[in-house]
Amino acid sequence: MKKKTAVLMFALALSLSVVGCGNSAEPKQEEPQETRQELDYDDVEQGSDYSDIIGKEFENDDIYVKVETTERTFGINGDYTNEYKTLTADKELSIYCDGGFEIGYIKQGAAIEIELGTFNGNPSAYYRFKNPISDLPFDYIYVRSLDCDLIFESAEMETEPEQQEQSDPYDEILTKIGYAKDKTYTMEEYLIILKKISNEMEKEINSELIGLLSQSISEDKRWDDFRIGYYTYTYDFSDHEKMLEETKNYIYNLQVDSLGYDSIMEVYFYENEGVENQVVVIRKISNDVE
């Protein structure tokens, strides 16, 4: 596939006024769903026309593929190392293509050889494996490194039963801030949880990021030493297992951006009253990566 520099802009009319974390804000989404989007992507693979496979189903013993949309929601960067680990999926794990969109999942129990990747000396945000289905127009299929690393760590602990049990670093943070895994939170209560997580991770909560985001979008404003990105989560507070996963994702996204940078400087979040149970998360991301 051909590469070219892509600048991902949203044709959104933001009318942002904030008092605390509960004010309304655009963009409004016609179909509320989780998105993970940054405003800038460099050296991102440009997808081909995949219209001929939209809606079709493909599968083998290990993966299931059904492409619902080819709208790009993220970029994949990284150098792949020829270092492999066996991933045994403990649940269905979402998979993606280098066109920047989700295509299906790895089946629970499937064992796949995953090639690790790095970006600027750190683990890349996505690992990959060779596409095993010849009818699909992808050379490689990608899986989030977060999903892989948690499984790898769990497998290593199981192979060393005499080693002292190690706790999940995400669980350590959630325990410190008093997150209740079986509680059905209200939006107001959950925003307090996000604030406590941000403070625990020493990320400054800065409401001025709303103005910077507006500048970045409406004026195509760019800064030399940082960039502004945002994503949204639409929560189902009654699904406790899913809420735990999404809360851990928030922790993950305070550590790395979509390109794998360990460079989140500041954060701000608020309820998007235009979409039920949706939170907008804005991040100030350093362009200076060691």
C-alpha cells in the first residue's frame, strides 16, 4: 500500500463552553460509539478501496472478520522486530488492518504467533501477525499491544508458580483511588473517578485544553512542542465488566498516545451532553520524544 502523510481533521462545529466537567460540547455523533482519534497522523498507511469486502464474513479456526466500515479511526506506526511471542486469547480480541479500521476479532482460545514492534525505542501501540485468510486484501493484521502484553504477563506468571504473585498495575491504581468494580456509577460519580485517576498518575487536569482543541480544529492551529488530540467514550454504566475494561483503557491512554508516545502532558474530560453517557477526553501530547 502506498504511504502518504495524512492529516485527520474533523468537520465538526465545536461550540464549547465549560463550567466544571458537566457542560455540553460538540461534536455530536449520529451513531454513538467508542472512538480513539488523534488530529495528526504522520506516515500512516493509506487504505485501498475495501468496498468489495464490506459486510462479508471470513473466518478460520483463529479469527473472524467482518468489515462494517472502512472509516479510519487511528494510525499504525512502528518498526517490527522479527521477535515473536505466542498469544493465546483469553477472550475475543479486536483486530485491525493497516488501513486504520477494525475488521473483526481473534477467537477466544486461539493461539497466534505475534510479531512485536517498537516506535522510537518504546513498544508500539500495535503488534501484528500475517493475514491467514487469502481472500482478504491485507498482508498483516494488527492487535493492540495493551491486549497482548496483559496476556503475555499473565502467561509468564503462570509458568513461574513459585514466583511471588504480581498485581496488575491497573488494578493497583484503581485500588488506590477507590474504584468499585461492581458499582453502577452515575456520570457525575464516574467523572470524579477519572479525576482521581488523573491525579494519581500526576497528569494535570487543564480546562484550557478545550480552547486549544477549538483552535486546532477551527483555525488549523499547530504548535511546535505539542499537539492536541481528543477521543470519546460512550459508557454503559450497568455493564460492570465493560466499565472496568474502559476504565483501564483511560489509564492506558494517559500513558501513551495512538502512535505509542509516552508523552501525555495534560488532560481534560467532560460529559458531552449531546450524546447520552458520552465523555470527551482531550490530551495535550508532547512532540518531543526521547
